[in-house]
Amino acid sequence: MKTIYDVLNQAWDHVVVNISGGKDSSALMVWALENFPKEKLTFIHAVIDIDWKETLPVVLAQCAHFGVTPVMVQALHKDGSNK
């Protein structure tokens, strides 16, 4: 019998993981790296204007620790502005 990981690895060419620097996304990052080939993973961090100043350095340190390059995106407001 196949496991959920077998099915996901066969069905998906790519897995996108949102990372925020918090404990939940950190646990998800570890889980994803343990269960999918690294080349199938993309880690995305959305930069938002209300983040703590420590957020970005934590995200970058986590990614460096695991040897992955994060994709940084700018979060936008409903009107399309980023401020």
C-alpha cells in the first residue's frame, strides 16, 4: 500500500511552502524537507509592513541552515499598494 508521501511525490512536480519565521512554518519547513526531494520544494516568504524587525533575519537564517534559497515576495494591500 502507498503512503500519502508516495502519492504526493508522484502527483506533484512542485511543492510551495510559505515560511514566516514562526514556529508553525518552521515545523512545516522541516517536515517538507524530510518528506519531499529538495529540488521539488520552493519556500516563499511574504514581506509585510507589520512584521517585526527580527522576522526577515530569522527567515534567512532558517533557509541558510537548511541550504535553501527563499523566494521573497512583497505583500500588497487590496488597492495594490505595498505601503
